Amino acid sequence: MARVKTAVLISGRGSNMAALIAAAAAPGFPAEIALVIANKAGAGGLALAAEAGIRTAVVESRPFGKDRAAFEAVLQAELEAAGIELVCLAGFMRVLTPAFVERWQGRMLNIHPALLPAFPGLDTHERALDAGVKIHGCTVHLVVPEVDSGPILAQAAVPVLPNDTPDTLAARVLAQEHVIYPAALARLARDLASGGADPAPSDPARPEAGQPAAAQALVVPAP
């Protein structure tokens, strides 16, 4: 069975990207990381991808200013040129337009450092500590036009410890991000490759197209 060609979009160091690349190197993994695109030329993840022999591209967002559609047209051209079928956002610090998101409906994933629907947006670890929650974690979800609101594919929960700081909590959550993101990508890619979901944009004649399988959950016990 042909592997599903996947692109990873990054803005920085690319730690989740590295986890996806490592997972995809395993025999039998259903997705191929075929392209890494950064919207910043200095993104550290570009060098990691190049070292792994993966094609890279830079589509700088700054020169486009507020013209998001023009930026996304160039981004889309890069994805199409590489024959990409799935897109993973991994620390990609750019809000995408509804038109672009809908073009990739059911085929674009994101990793968020909180247990959605709790704490959407930024500064999730600080907000979790300020709220006094006992459980925090991360979520892989399909991307929809509303930020951090798409169908959940996988979640991992970690305990919030009495002496946690935003940094210590972030590190513990990040370790679980590296577990559930490859797992969620594998499930979706396998589903697409086997015909269980439609890899093309949604088809009105098939309302079930692109619907994810039931979400997976992982709970990490307190030490």
C-alpha cells in the first residue's frame, strides 16, 4: 500500500516535526513525511528535516503582510508540487484563512498543548496553572476555520504537580505530544490509504467523507 504523502508546516525548532519524521522512518508507517515548509527562513526545524533527507521549502509570511490569501496561494503551490495529501501543523504560528482550511478539510491536523476544549489559544500552561487544574495535557485535532475547535483525534493527560512551573509542565506535556501526534497521523493516514475516509475535499454526495475515527486517549499517572 502506497504511503500517504504528508507535509509538516513549522515556524520554529520543529520538535513535533522531528517526532513525526522519526515515526515515519519505521517500516510500515502509513505516512511519508515528504515535505517540510517553514514560514520563517531561520526556523531550526529546516536543518533537522534536511539532515533527514526531506525536501524543505520556505514561504516567508512577513513579506505578504496582511494579504493572507496571497501567502496561502504560494503555500498551496508548494504543497501541490510535492503531491501532498495530508498536512500536519507543528508549531506553525500562522492563522490560516477559512478558504485554505476548507480546501484541506479532513486532511489537516494540528497539535495543541492543552486538553481541548479547555485552554484554546496561547499561553496554555500558564493559564492551566492559574486556573488550578489538576490535569493538563495535549490534543491532536483536525483543523477547521474556528481556531482550536476541530474534531479531536487523540489526547494525552498529565497530572499537574504541586511545584509545577509553566516550564516544567510544558516539558511534561511536550513529551506526550511526541507520542500522540505520530499515533494520530498514522491512524488518519491508514484510514485514507484504505479508503475509510475521502482524501479529497468533502463531497456533498458523501456526507461521511473525511470523518475521523473515534479519538484515542492516553493518561500519564503521577510519579
